[in-house]
Amino acid sequence: MNNYHIPPYKIKAVEAISLIPKAKRIERLIEAGYNPFRLRAEDVFIDLLTDSGTGAMSDKQWGALMVGDESYAGSRSFYRLEKVVKSITGYQSVIPVHQGRGAEQVVLPILVKQPNMVFLSNTHFDTTRAHVELSHARAIDLPCEETYHLDEYHPFKGNFDIVGLEQQIASHKPEHVAGIIVTVTNNSAGGQPVSLANIKAVHAIARAHHIPIIIDGARYAENAYFIKTREPGYQDKSIREIAKEIFDHADIFLMSAKKDGLVNIGGLIAIKDDVPLYQQCLNRVVPYEGFPTYGGLAGRDMESLAVGLEEALEEDYLAYRIDEVRYLGDLLRSYGIPIQYPTGGHAVFVDCGAMCPHIPYDQFPAHAVACELYIEGGVRGVEIGSLLLGRDPDTHKNLQAPKEYLRLTIPRRTYTFEHWQYVAQCMRQVYQRKESIQGLSFTYESPVLRHFTATFQPIQEK
């Protein structure tokens, strides 16, 4: 344990969890249509489905809840939140929303000004891709080549493929590129960080072609920590200074604040200096999210978010946060389980394509492993692969993801190293019987974001 940071906090309240018997877990999984999303939380022992809104708030955040101003318009809680966001980003305009997808549904359609436009990203995550396609645009992913070399160390596997970015702009013509989305950290690539050098290179290209840059910054603080610890020239800068430099090289900030805002609900839109865009966003926020000074949030939510945004920039917190992920990843690697290496900021990504090469991509190997992990130990993870990627919007054929990942997502300030030891042991047991795991087929497939609500059956039961 000497190589890992200890938690910079002590536990003041606890929540009981229990492991139901294996026979019950099998029964519950069948009832859920072999989809861990559809399980009741009370039937899950250790919940690694997501880090979105699942972390623990601090005493200061709980205290902030009590002073929330619930005024419909002009809430002082909004102005406190606005002040914090402007301080961190340097941006001129701030709009709260209920979560990240609220920000996407407001902003992305405004940027689509004509047919056949595209968004270019280091990797679009699921809701971002869905909102791009719902806006009648297309999402194109341009991760760097190192992203796919899972066993090889590279400090910034979340980076853009800069050559590919230039080629796509030339191919589609700049006027057909609605925006460049920089996802930090790059979730679908394994929670991998993006370097400031890469962000600056993207910024230079975007400026040359007059294309707006959007920071999809759910985990921007974690990304800033990786820059501080891995990128030459930033060791002596504070996390806040590095974050500000990231925002300096973009135009729009969209955030699911349920991650690096350390809250259970909330999201943000921040716009650097584009007043017409801000006005257009206001026109969409009112019918979709709520009045611009609450945007779907209670005053108490905005108060706790204002505190959480500050706490997420604390270096001691981030050091332990990143080490939690690394600890679980190191345990899995010691058991020979293939993962995206080095681990990223919020999850360990198990390479289920390598683990179960006998399962075709359209039988969803990572989803099958997720079901087995729940049966083994009541641990709920999530597939990040071909199931999540979905179907081609034109041909409706299943798309094949570059990698078939099982994401073991770590909620913030929630579990202990003992929990990670248990998870690793469960994953080890599943790995030892990997050849017997069977793929899955749909019994119901929803047309949008299918992985949330679809149901399945094992192939052998067809």
C-alpha cells in the first residue's frame, strides 16, 4: 500500500449494503432481461455501473444544501454557482441544466446549421453521440493510434488523432463541421486523459477553419491532474491553473456535473464569449430545462455543486481518486486480466474482446462478462463496446466498436480498498471460466441508447 495515496477524508456516515445469495442473483438477472441496468439497486452488492451522481458528498456540501434559495427566478444560489464556474473557466455566460445530456440537447442542435453536418471528437460518449444523431448530424471519432495499444504505456491515450482531424475537415469541408468535441477524460477510450499539447493543436486547427471547440468536461479536473503529473512543464502549476488553460483553448463547456462536480444531479453550459449563441441557448433552456437561473435544478443542488466544483480541484483528493482506479487495475493485471493500461481517471476497462474471443462483437462479449460478474459476486459493471456504440444511423447495421470493454466505474469517495480487493477476486473467478461464457441476443432493442433498456437472452437458450 506504500505506493498509493491514503484517503484525504474520514467517514462520517455509512450506508448498509448486502450480498443476496447467488441463486437470487441469477433469478434477478433473468428478471432484468440479462441487462444490469435493469437490476434493482438493492440487489447489487458493489455498484460500478457508473460514476455519474453516485459519489458521496462532503460535510460542506451537505451544509450547503440547507442554505439553498428555491426562488424560481434570480435565485442567489444560481449567482453563487455562476461565480464559481466563471472563476474556474473564465467564461462569460453560465447556464445550469439538470445533467450533461440536458446541456447536449440545448447546445448541439444550435450548432447544426445545415444538412449533412458532422461533429468530430476524440471519442463521442453515448449520450453525446445520441444527441448528435438526433440533431441530424453525424458523429465521427478520431482517437489517437495509441488508444488501441492496450498493453503499452502512453501517458495520453485520450488524445485526438491530429492528422485524422485535418483529413476529416478537408474531406467534409470546414463549413460542414458543426463542432469539434474534446472529451476530457476520454471515457470510451478507457477514461484516458488528453494532453494540453494535443488540445492546443486541436485549437490551432479549429481556429484556422473557424470551427467551434466544445469541451465535454465531465471529468476535466481528473484530466488536469493527469496533465500535472504526466505532461512536462506542468508539475509546478496548480490543478486550477491547468484547468483554466484547458478552457482557454475552447469556446463552449458542457458538463455532467455528476462527475467532477461531486453531486448527485446537475449539469452546466458555459460559453466563453459568443453572446448570440448564449441567447439561442436561453431560448432552448426555458422549454427543455427550466428558467435560466435554475435550469432544472433546485437551489440546494446549485449550492452543493458550487462547493463540489471547488473540492474536485483539490490535489490531495485527486491523487487518492486516481490511485483508487490504479489500485484496482494493478490487482486485475496481477491476475493476468487484460485491461486498458495505464488506468484512467474514473474506471478500469477490462478488454473482453481479448478475454472472450469466441464471442462475436454482435453478441456483445463485454455485456456477457458483466452478467457473469454480477452472478459471481453481485458486482454491477457496464459494457462500453459494440452494444453501446449502437447501429449505423443510415444502414441500421450493428456497428463494431474498436474494443469490447467492461467498465468497472468507481464512484467518488464511496468504497474502500477492501472493496476493490473483493471486486478483483470476483473478476478473477469470472476470468478463470471465460471460455464457458456465452454471447447474448436481443429480446427487445430500444431505438435510441439501446443499452439502457434493452433485454437479452443467452445465445444457447434461443
